[in-house]
Amino acid sequence: MADEDKLAGYGDLVCIALDIAVRWRLGSAPAPGDVIKLAASLRISLRKQRIELDPLTVEDIIRSAADNAMAGRHDDRVPAK
């Protein structure tokens, strides 16, 4: 079995976990300021591990998760562009 076959579906698992975590923390209709604060907090935490993320992308992902729009959007068998 190829490594990529072993990983099939894990991307959806991560997206679903993110959906649940964001909605648990911010609710299903977060205020714009709350999204910005969470994105900033995540970026600061990850920066300690030398991981840099684009702020607008992080905010978009958080908004999508809060709207439950992430499910089914990720295909972990397709390489990122």
C-alpha cells in the first residue's frame, strides 16, 4: 500500500476538527474582530515554531470553518498548488 493511500481521508479529518474547534470557540457567526484575534493568536503561537502563515488566508479559513463550509472542500489526494 502506498503512503498516500494510508493518508487518504486525513485531510477531511483535520478540516472537520478545525470546524468543530472554531465553532466551539467562536460560535457559528463570529464577529470580524473575533476572527482577527483568533487568527493573530494562532499565527503568534506558530511563529514560535518558525511557521509563518498569511494572515488573510488564516482569517478566511477560520470564517469558512465557522460557517461549516470546510467539509468536503479538501481532497488530500490532490497536491497543493
